Amino acid sequence: MKVSGSRFVILVLYVDDILLAASNVAMVHDVKKYFSNNFEMKDMSEASYVIGIKIFRDRQGVLGLSQKGYINKVLERFRMEKCSTRILPIQKGDKFSQMQCPRNDLERKEMKFIPYASVVGSLMYAQTSQPILALS
């Protein structure tokens, strides 16, 4: 990131991909010109996806990130695509009890095959762009 007064350029590198964001279009063109004069590069125009993350822009030009596709794949992978959704997974008034725990040896044995660590890891990755998932 380079800042000059209220102007800035952000350069993100991932393997052989470069993303540029700047406070104005002229700065983006200047950086692209510098790189094309000094390196072999191909301008792929405005990015819409990077490493599986959707990049979008609203009407005011504010950038946003979405991992909806990734999250849907995680739900499919763990056979949870039909799970019920809420704004907050745990809400005031929710009750938890021993009745929700495995009640016999067969249920305990079945629970051993649920990949909790993989589910948690997948959610931790997704929460980088969707912080609300930290509450899942």
C-alpha cells in the first residue's frame, strides 16, 4: 500500500495475480503503466473473482467481497445444504440440554464420524470475508 496525502494505491499479490485498488483511476493507470514498462504482464481488466472470492462494487463504488459460492460448497461437502439459517446462529432464548447430546453407544459411535475440525477450519477460512461466521 502506498499513501500520499489522501491518495492511496493498494497492490495485492497472490502467486501470479495482481489486484490493484486506488483512490482514483489515474493512479491505477500509472501503476499499470509502470508494471507493463518493467515486467511482462497481461491486463485482465476489472477483477470479479480472486482465489474463489467474488469481488463486487455497489453503486457508490464501494468494493465488497463474498464467499457465498465457497460457503455453499462447504455446506454441500458436509451435507448441510438443507440446514436452517438465521442472522445469528444462537439467539437470546435458545435452550440447550443434555437431550441434544448422544444418548447411547450407537449415537456416540455415529458422532465420531462427524468431521468437526474440518467444519470449523472451513468456517474459519470463510469468516475472513464474512465475520458473522465466527458465531456459527
